Amino acid sequence: MHQNLKVMSNQADNKEKNSEDSDGSKRDETHLRCFVLKHKWRFLLSVLFCFLIAFVYLWCATPHYRTFTKVLLKGPEPSVSVSSGHEGSSTQPVSDSNTDFCNGLEIFSTKTLSKKAVKALKLYVSYYADGLLVNNEIYGKDAPILIDLQEDMVDSLPTPIQLTLKQNQDSLAVSIRAENYSQQLIVPSLPTQAATPFGTLVIQRNPKVGNVAMEEKLMVCVRPLEQVAQSYSESLTVRPASKGTTIAELSFVDALPERAADFLNKLVELFNEDVNIVNNIEATRTRDFIDERLTDISRDLNATEAELKQYKRGTGMAPSYRADGTMDATQQVLNEQRLVEVGTQIDLINYLIEYCNDKHNEMQIVPANIGLINEQLNEVIAKYNAVITERNKLLKEADAPNSTGVEVATREAESLYVTLRSSLQNVKNQAVSQRNDLLNQPSSSPRHNASSASGRALADINRMQEVKAGLYLMLLQKREENLLQLSSVSNQARQIEEPTVAGVVSPNVGLTVVIALLLGLLLPCLSIYMKKIITF
């Protein structure tokens, strides 16, 4: 009985508390309603005022768009080993592919690549048309007048240069301003140049627009390349498009979608160029090496031909000769062919020795596939080039050039470089000894209808001419092989989706309206509260 009474008492107390809470909440709602009704005009005017400010902000703010493209990053051809059982293939190629994909993402994100794209597209120059409240930016392709800085000063520009151009009746008024510098020019005709302490400015009409007169004032800003590259790099986002694929999504936020699309396209183009240069540096240096030697050989051939004509004219010898009787003509021709082959190899080795002795070529790729027949020497060159290639990759990936991996690769490359130069000299000595043995044979040179000494001299000149001609033809063939190798390389990054505008990033209309509404409701409350504090 006592317990029942206690429970009933507790229930009664709870009912009283609930009724008190309900009455309290009703009183709070009443007070809030009364407060709002009392100051309704203040709230209404505050909200309208904030909405007006938001409208002006949205009208004046320059919209920025997000433009994106998708790129398929391909690594080197995987060498998957398929087994005959059910174990499957090796997982190493997948790991290598993931590594190449991650490296590709990092390369796209670097400021270095953005800097190259900005410089190539001349995005360090910005154009603005005079507007009512704010200036409207114009893409350089559509600007009536183009401004550029001399190329050797673009990288070292220390401060922005501001230009204002206004079209008069028969001239162009140009105002140039920079840090602690100003200049006024009247340009009667274009193109023209303006000398400044920061470099020479080139002013010319846009060929795309033509000679259309400017109806409004044009403002131009030439900014430091490093500063612009940093800004573009920060506005660029690189991320995997989805899991399990090697497709990267590159997105860029900019006020001009066309400029953003050009920037993304140029990034992909420069990425492929850089990767192809790294992957084909051996073929590229071999091509350059062959081109230089072809020029030298062509000059030597002309000199040898002139020497041969002068010698024949001076001795009165006919170009034809007969073979010596002590050895048949066939053997003699074979000896001459061997002498030409050995002479060709000696010239190639001399070219490589000259190349390696040049200090500018230290720690650089040595030309390969130029026609050397010594397999051991070719193996040494291939091994050295592999070490140099690995060292170059470590230099790009390492935080410091004196890291442990770079130091180890450098020591190995230096050791192989010494071995390479020694091998070149040994192979040359062997070839020279072989040539001397062939020359010392009794009938290694033909007897002409003149004296034996004259016949040998003429044979030496003929042989030299054949050596140079054979070397020239062989290097031409090797150059074609290298060009085919360079042209057959496929791009590592392939655009699978053209740059597309995804939408406006800023200003955010919805967020701006919500902030204006909250401020419109908060400001009256804050003003009333401050008024009460001051009153008391």
C-alpha cells in the first residue's frame, strides 16, 4: 500500500514538471513571436539589405568555371609470364603499372610542368577590357592587341608590368607602369617595341582580330612567370578517375573556360614530350651524334675527292690499274674490302673517343647503334647507358642531388666510364694492328702503270675515299633506324575525353543567399543586444 502511494506521488510530480515545461516552452514561443513582431520591420529591412549586397556581389563577381579532362596513363609494355598451371601470372607488372601511374600523377601536379605550359601559351600576360564596375578579362586569343616580353627576360621578370592602351584617331597611347618606373608612349603604328628596365616589350596587333580599332581602353598585366606558374599549379587538381584504373582526371578552375581547356591540352602535350625525351634519350643523342658526323664526313669526302683529282693530274696516272701477279685479283679485292671495313670501324671508334673526351658529355648517354661490330664494346656502352638512365631518374625523384641512391649510381657510372674509355682504346689498337697487317701484305695494294710508290699512294687515297663513303652510307642507315625508333614511340598519356566545362565553382549562388539570409536575421538581434548593453 505504501509503495502504491509512492508511485502515485511520483507520477503526480512528473505531470506537474511536464506541465511546467510545456508552459515554459509556450511562454518562450510567445516571447519570441512578440519579439519578432515588435521588430519585424527591422528584420525585414536587414534581410532586404543583405540580399541587395548579395545581389551586387553576384553581379560584380567574376564567375570561375571548373574544366576537366580525362587522360589514360600507359606504362611500359608489361612482360607478363603466363604459366601452364593455375597459379596465374606474376603480379610484378601490375605493381610496375601502379608505380608508373602514381609517378604520372605526380608529374602532372608539379609546378615545373605548369611553368612550361604557362610559358608556351604566354599565359603570363593577362588582358582586361574597361568595365562599368570591374574590368572584364579577355583571353589573349581574342585581345585586339598582343603584348609580349622578350623571351630571355620572361624567366627573370622581378615585378609585374602594368600597361594601359587607348586608341586615338591615328595613334595608340600606351602607359607603362612598374615598381618605381613609369613611361608614356604615343605609338603611330604597330608593331613596335618599348624598352624598359625589365626587358623589351613587343606590341603588335592580333592577326586573328585584324586592324579593327579598339573602342574601349585595354589594360594589360605582364606578371612574373614563377608567380603565374604557382597560381596555375594551385588551381590544378589531379586525381585518379576511379579505383582499379589508370585513368587520371585533370581539373582546372579558371575564369575563362577556353584558356583552361588550352592549358589542360598543353599539359598533356608537354607531359608526353618530357616522357618521350627521357625514354628515348639514347636514340636522340645517337641521332644528334650521327648528324654531326655526317656533316664532317661529307666535308672529308669532298676534300678526298679533290685530293685524288689533284694527285692524278700531277702524276698523269689513269684511274684504272691492274693487279699484281703474285696474288690473284680476287684475293686482292677481298683485302681491299677488309681494309675498308677496318678503316670504317677505326673512324667510328675515333668519333666515340672524341665524344667521350669532351667534358660536356660526362655523365651523359653515349651514342649507341652506330655500326660498331665489337660485341663486347657494345655491351659496355649499353650497360653504361642503363646506369646513366637510372641515375637521371633518381635525380628527378630524389629530394636532394646528393642522396644515397644518386651517389651510388654516380660512382658506378664513373667506374663504367673509365672502363668504356679503356675499351674504346683497346678496340682501336686491335683494329689499327689488323689494318697494318693487311697493308704489309705483298699485294695488298695494286701496281699501277706508274711506279710502285705512286701506285700505293693512289691506292691509299682511293681506300680513304671508300672508307668515308662507306661510313657515310652506314651512318645514313643508322640515322634512319633511329628516326624510325623515335617516330614509333607511342605517347604515355592519351586523352580519352576532351576538356569539358563542369560548371561554375564560384561564386556559389545558393551559399551566398543562405549567408545573406542568416546575416539579415542576425544583424537586428545583434544591434538590439548591443543597444540593451549600452542602455544598462
